[in-house]
Amino acid sequence: MAKDFPTRSENYSEWYNELVYRADLAENSAVRGCMVIKPYGYAIWEKMQQQLDKMFKDTGHVNAYFPLFIPKSFLSKEAAHVEGFAKECAVITHYRLKNSDDGKSVIVDPEAKLEEELIVRPTSETIIWSTYKNWIQSYRDLPLLINQWANVVRWEMRTRLFLRTAEFLWQEGHTAHATADEAIAETEQMLDVYAEFAEKFMAVPVIKGIKTPNERFAGAVETYCIEALMQDGKALQAGTSHFLGQNFAKAFDVRFTNKQGTMEHVWATSWGVSTRLMGALVMAHSDDDGLVLPPKLAPIQVVIVPIYKSEEQLKQLDEYANNIKSSLMKKGISVKYDNRDTQKPGWKFSEYEMKGVPVRLAIGPRDMENQTVELARRDTKEKTTYQAVDIDLKIEHLLEQIQDNLYKKALDLRSESTHHANSIEEFNDILNNKGGFVFAHWDGTAETEQAIKEETKATIRCIPLNNKLEEGKCILTGKPSKQKVMFARAY
Amino acid sequence: MAKDFPTRSENYSEWYNELVYRADLAENSAVRGCMVIKPYGYAIWEKMQQQLDKMFKDTGHVNAYFPLFIPKSFLSKEAAHVEGFAKECAVITHYRLKNSDDGKSVIVDPEAKLEEELIVRPTSETIIWSTYKNWIQSYRDLPLLINQWANVVRWEMRTRLFLRTAEFLWQEGHTAHATADEAIAETEQMLDVYAEFAEKFMAVPVIKGIKTPNERFAGAVETYCIEALMQDGKALQAGTSHFLGQNFAKAFDVRFTNKQGTMEHVWATSWGVSTRLMGALVMAHSDDDGLVLPPKLAPIQVVIVPIYKSEEQLKQLDEYANNIKSSLMKKGISVKYDNRDTQKPGWKFSEYEMKGVPVRLAIGPRDMENQTVELARRDTKEKTTYQAVDIDLKIEHLLEQIQDNLYKKALDLRSESTHHANSIEEFNDILNNKGGFVFAHWDGTAETEQAIKEETKATIRCIPLNNKLEEGKCILTGKPSKQKVMFARAY
């Protein structure tokens, strides 16, 4: 591992890549664009999953599992959907290999060609709605509130760990409703669930809004999203919730008999978040010494490191440390006591700093004598000597403080980085010199949106919900506008 | 849904298929050989996952995630492995679709051909050991104890829901060790974990043993397994744990510096259980009225059904039922109160019988008056009137009894169905008229094993651990044998 770890200001992009690697979160695999999620990274993802899964179940959803493969013809059934998803995908054409004639390798058996190619799911609307056709006959079968935890594949050309990978892990909710209003309420409810998760668990403030038609999910009537701001001033879309209207129900002919006895097409939503959240989590809080994790998602919340000179000292410290450890564990705090003798305390300090453990306790013979511990906060780097008495209560409280502090810090950064531009010059100036979210008037056309993107590399991240209506002029065309929309350069 | 539900004795195979469908566990999808796991089936799988995951973590393992795809050349690196797994698999040859010339459909873009084909993982030894090469340098990096929850694909020609599907869900553990002894101890430990899970949670007794070379995992030095007996007298392999020796370490050149400073190849294990366990669970306990679930894996442990004539009665019953429900929930028992007015009580009784809910409580106005409930056990069909006082304690105890009873019943069946044969005639007679496990002498050669299989359709399920050594003569060839081995016809 190289010694030099670039700072954020030196090279933000390189800092991110190195951090993901050094904190043992993930690495590139032998398969182009596919990542290996390492145990420490996966442990964070598991904490995210558990919390999200609970929130989905609390809002009435159940999990199920649908096939990995999608018949090619299914993708074509919804016109906008195929445009968006059929292009870059993994295509299965054969189902058998055989030994080569020279016996030295295996080759694709030309005899084993599929009649119809299969696509590795890039998203599951089509296979799921083809299934729902058999599950829905009457209004009594509705709503259908189903979620799936799965892997999906999109053949991305330029990939980055967590942020954009060919294969990624995600959840996708697919719900069916009797009315448009109910489906819209579900779409909005799930957006709120995502926003609550981002803010309360990831400690990442988000803007809730709707996408412009240009940026809509392929096949949706309306795409809602949560947008987060990273430390380099770029935006990251952290989750989307789509109102699909009757598009997929029509494509797969899914109809139900309503209470009045007439047949209608079903209304749909879909919503998802992915391992991309890991990228957002890393970039939102981490610093030049490594990862910074909010306590609620930290696999290890407290690490205890003994400082000792002799084996005998270590033995005494073991007992002292284990008492502290068990009192913390009783509070439901996850603790690691690292008394390995293969590494020096200094090495351990850097290691747990790099891995973003929120609280570090160092204990030496003097601490034991005085019944104290030296506590270091990962977020502020503050070191304080604490009395060991009631240490469980103190740390429980401190973890909440750290969680709040990370959110507040991220929120402050976002406030400082939110700007308003009244001209394209001002707009460009902000993007080039400050970055962040830029609110500006836009004439509402796809052409202007595209022209601004080409000129400035910024896209409309969303039209925030409950946006302030105000008359103005489009920064590019000068045409009238009824509200500012939120632009940013984005991941 | 067809009215006629075949009994086990009429048509066991059809009974199984219908049961999986009627109990809402799973169904076939639009993709050949791939299943849809429905919410109720998935809820059972989630309970299995949670328990297994806990047992893996309690034995020191961590989760990670490796790519879905495997470069074709990787499969060829381990000679036995490629023979076993390269043949029937999903092959990705292209990474893009495009519009057809007539614009009416999408076709595979011939320009987007992969240089090297990718295989959808049938199992992950190769991709994981190619990764471990970078993770392991020294004995300090060992042992590496990693598990993955994932989907895998094997292009099976004849598929059956849960038992044999093209795509299935599973976990695969892949561990790396400094010594053969350590790796063997790990292999045996995980076999014990699987056996404990099968017996204590699934209530399915299993025989632990080792496979003959013929039946070994492709690439293993030794394959350990647990074998369960289904109600129709056929065996089902419920889990395997493999000692892989240094085969994969050699194939991918994974070496480490030992404590003495010399380089050695690493020792490996892998072990897995899959959604096939769902098939075992269904077939082990269920009866002619539907699914029977052990309480520890039942998504709903207790269902309460109100019997009423008027809305007013229902209102009163709601209160009575909800009090019982909340007292049960406080004990950690999962309860559903089904007061839907769209279905009659009789319909509900059949429905929850079909779905295998262990305990049903029926309550009517008379029960409320007398402070009683009518309780029906799913396993024995016994109905008893219970006093409502301390109902939580009574049901908590009853659920344990049901769990034990299911295990005992399955164990009794297995004891009755375990036979010894001293000649091929006796062997055939038992298989054709009784089924079950048949212990018989075998001369130890692959040829004889194959000949017996061809003649009788029975395979050697395993050589049980701690098998009794006894001199005898092979039932087919008459050649000397040192022990009987366990045969059966199998799923």
C-alpha cells in the first residue's frame, strides 16, 4: 500500500478511490466494472439494509424474489423503458460450454444457443409486471406492496467503486394500486422513508424533489428523488421513487375489477436505493485521515486499544478493558477490544482512524490506576480523559452527539454551498469557483436544459418539493420562468 | 385454483407441486427454470437466513460480496472444477442491444461482443480465490473466514420449485487456512452448524457423512454432507461442506509465508446451503391439508380468527383478540389477527391450514363471555378449549412442544425407514416396496457404485461419520467390504 494518501483539496477523486481501498471497503475485481465488497464495507451495507428493511416492513411492505434474467422481448414492451435500459446490458446467448477440440480450454457450445436471448436484469419492472398479471384480478388483491433485495447489472463504460459499477446491489420496491392517488401517495411515502434514512442514519441532509422529464426514469410518469451534496460541491442522487402511472400495467395488460365491477389498468410505483449510498456515506463525512462514520451505521462504534510495556501489564489491562467492553455491550454498543500483540498502538490508532470508528478509548497502566480512559472522537479529533465510572452512559450519550454533529456539519456545508444565480455568467462563476447547489431560473424546456448541461456540465438535480414560486427569466434564454430549479454538477 | 389437491399417497410429486403453489411459497416464472419466490415463501427463507447468518457470525465468519460474473478462463484453472461446472451454465457473450432495422424490436448488437465470455456464477470458488491471492501474503492474514449470500445459476434441464431451479439463492462460505488440519476442522464445524440448524430449527433430523469420490464436489478433496429423509422415502441432500485441500490455492497461486518464513499454498474450505432447504422443509412435515411449519421458522406462529354474526359482535371481539395478540407479541410470538370481513371463518381456517400456521385461535362471543379461546394445533389437528388467563405462557410452551413433536415425528419416520440389505435382491425389494435409507455393503469401487445406481436408481448418499466398521461382502460383486454405506433414491 502506497504511503501517500492525497488530501481532499489536492485531489478529491483520488482521495476517494484511495480511501475506499485503504478503509477496506471495496476493490475492483477481475471482471471489468464489477466490484468486490470487502467484509468491512459489507458490514456497513448490512447495517443500511437492516434499517431500510425495517422501515419498509413498518410501512407495510413484504419481500419477495424475482428472476435474475429477463427475456429480451420483455424489455421492448414499454416503449420508453427499452430506450433507457436495453442498450448497455449483459446479454446471455448460450447455455453451455464444451471442451475445445485441442482439449486445452472450454469454448461456447454453438449448439446451445438460446432461442430468445436473456438480459441480466438492469431493473425488474418488466419481469415483475409480467408476474403481477397473474396475481391481480380484483381490487381485493390491491395494494400489492413488494420489495426485492437483489443484484442488478448495467454495462457502464466508466465505473467507480460504489458510485457507478456494472453490477451493484440494491433494493427495488414494486407496488400496485387501484388508484392514481394511492400510487402517488406511495411514491411520496417512500421518498420520505429514503429522506429519513439518509438524514437520521447516514447523517446526510437531502433535498427532496422531482426530476425534469429529461432526467426521469425510463417508463415513469414522475420521478421523485433525494439529492445530497458531497464535500467537493458535487451533487449525488441518493435514491429515487417513481410514479409509473399505468405504463407497465398497459404494457403487460395487468387489469383488475374495481368495486363497481369494471375493469381498469393497475397503477404502479417503483423505488430504489443501492450500494451507491456507500459512496455518498464516504464522501459526505470523511476527512484527510480516512473514513468518518456516523455511529448508527458504524460496524464498530467503539474500539479499545491497550498501551502497555510488558505482558503482565497487558494482562491487567485486559481485565480493565473487558469490564468496560461488557458494560458498553450491555447498552447495545458494538465494541472491539484490540489487544493484538502483532501491531503497535500507533499503528492501531491510524488503522481505526482510517476505518472511521467513531470513538477510540486508549488505556494504559496509569489510566487503570486512576480509573480513567483517554477518549478520542473520530469526528472532531478531540481527546479527553474520562472517569471510568458510568462510562457506558457517557459514551451512549457521546455517540448520539457525534451522530448529530455529523449531520449538522453536513447541513452547514450544504447551506454554505447553496447559491442563487441570476445570469449564466454568475452561474458559471459559482460552478467553477465554489461548486454546490445553484438555484436558477429555467424556461422549462428540454432544449434549454440540454444546452445548459453542455455549456456548464451542470444538470437540473430536481425541482424541490414545495419550491417557492417566483417570476423570473431563464438564465440562458431570458424566457419567462415561474420558479428557480436546483442545478449542480453531479456524480 | 383447482379444487382437487392430491394426497401424498395418491401422487407425492403432484402433492408437492400443488402445495408449493397453494401455500403461496413460489411459482414458475416466464424465464425457463427460474422461480419467483412469493412473499410468504420468502418470509420463511428470511427466517432461515437470519438464523444461519447468526450461526455463521457466532463461529467467527464475516460476510462479503463477490462478482456475479466469472471470466470463462477462470473455470478452466482447476481441472476437476471445470468438468463439474463449466458445462451447463449461462454464458454472456455481448454487452449491448440495439434497435432492429425495422425499428420494431431490439436485437443483440454484433459490434458489442465480449473479448472473453463471462459465465454467471454457478459457484464462486474461482472468482473468490483469484481475489484471495491479493489478500493473503502471510500467516497473519489467516484464517480468512468469509461467507456470501448470493444468487447462482446452473442450467438445469429438469427443474422443480426449490428442489432444482436454474437460478437459486444460497450462501457460500469460502475460508482460507494455514494448515490442512485447521481447514478440516472448519469443514467439520460448518457441517455441525448445518446439522444443528436442520435439527433444531427445521425440525429435520439429518445424517452427517462424507460423499464417495463419485459424488464429491468438483474440485474438493473431501465432501461432507447432511442427508435428510423425505416422507416418500427419498433422500435429500440438505447441505454440503467441502475440504478443498490446496486445489484452488494452486490453481490461482495463492501462497503465504508461514511462521518459519517459507512459502506454502493456502488450505481451503467451502460450504453452502440454498433455497433447496425450502423444499426439504415442505416435504419433511407437510400433510394432505397443506404446509406444516416448525414454529421456529413460521412467519406467523399464531393466527386469531373471530367468529361473529354482527358488526357489533366483531367490534367486541376485536378488543378481546387484540388483548390476546399483544400479550403474545410481548413474548416475541408473531401473531396475525385476521378480522377481514371479505372471507368467512371456514375459508380462513383452510387458508391458514394450507399455509402451515402452527397455532390457530378461534374466538366467538361465547369464548369472550367465558374468557376462553378455541385452540387448534396444525401438527396434530387437536382442538382444545383454553382458559384465556396466562394464554401467552401456555402458547409459548405449546410452540416448543410443536417444534419438538415435529422433530420427533420426522425422527420416528426415519427410524422406521432405515433398513439393512444383505443382497441385491433384498436391496431392490426394500427400495421398491418401502423406500428409505438402505445400509448395505459395497466394495468401494466407483464402477460398482455406478452399476448399483443404474440397476436400482439408488446412490450412495454418504458414508456416515463414525460409521460402524464390520466385515462383509458387497451386495453386487460379493467382494470384501469393511463397512456398510448408506444408499437411497434421492432428490
